[in-house]
Amino acid sequence: MRRSAWTALTKNRPFHTPGLKSLTSAPPERVLRNSYDYSRDFETLEKMEWAFSKGDIDFFRGVLAGKPSLLLRIHSVCMLADMNDERAVPTLCETLETDSSPLVRHEAAFALGQLEFKSAVPALLQAMASDDSVLVRHESAVALGSIGDEEARSGLVKRLEDLDEDVRLSAEVALADLDFLKRLRARTLRQ
């Protein structure tokens, strides 16, 4: 099911990600009062819905290149994933590599894992090895496990030594995914 801002926006409540704690140390009440006014993004969101319905990947590439609000960047990434088209991979990889927000980079890694195209493996390996954000390194490892490409194995093994436990555990699970897929392929070949 595609994520959409419309549910949150049409009920006159601020956009939020369920379960996500505040990205600042301020109490939630203060964060909501000072939150970004996303109403300026409604027109672009409508155009994004149209572009999604037409499969217009270039439109989303243009939106992301313009470095718009966090809302538009996250929704662009999610909609690109929902198109289930390998032509979206370069744009998602560029977002993973260059966006200033760890949350957007995390969503790009998640989207690449959901798409499961092997063409995303190099960018995910790079993000997993060098991104400053634990969130991004963790999600890149998970995405690599979802893709299931053996090319990721050596990079995942290196992440077993990551400073962060969540990244180490994510790499461990991704390696188990690779092992399972390898075993499944072997069994399929014997039959």
C-alpha cells in the first residue's frame, strides 16, 4: 500500500510518521507549534500524484533535484519505490548518496530494498560502509539482504564490525538472508 500524505493533510493535523520520535530534543508540544507549514507543498503533492499515475519518473527526479521540503522529498522517494520500475534506481541511489536528511536517505535505502533491483547494490554498499547515520547504515544492510545479491556478502561481513550494534545485527540478518537464498537456489537447481 502506497504511503500518502493526503490522509494526514486532509484531516487538518500535522504530517507525522507514526512511531518516529522527535528529531529534536524539544518536547513534542513545542515541535508541533514550530513545525513546518506544509500547505505550500499541496500543489506539488497534487502534481506528484498525477506524475505517479503516469509513471513519470523524470518528474520525481526534478522534484528531488530541487531540494524541496522534507515532506516532498520523502513522498518522492516512496512514490518512486511504488512505481516498481528499475528506471527509478539511479534517482533513488543519488538521493541515498546526497540528500542532507538522514531520514530521506533512510527512506531511499528502504525503497531500494523494496524494489530489489541488483543495480542498487553498489550505492547501498557505499551507504552501509560510510554514511554518518546509523539509521541509513542499518537500512542499507537490510536492503541488501532483501535484494539477495551475493556481491553484497563481503561488504556485509565487514559491517559485522561496525561500531553500532544495530548495524552489526542488521548485517547479520542480511547475511542470513543471503545464506537462505543461496540454499534455496541450490535446492531449486537440484530439482
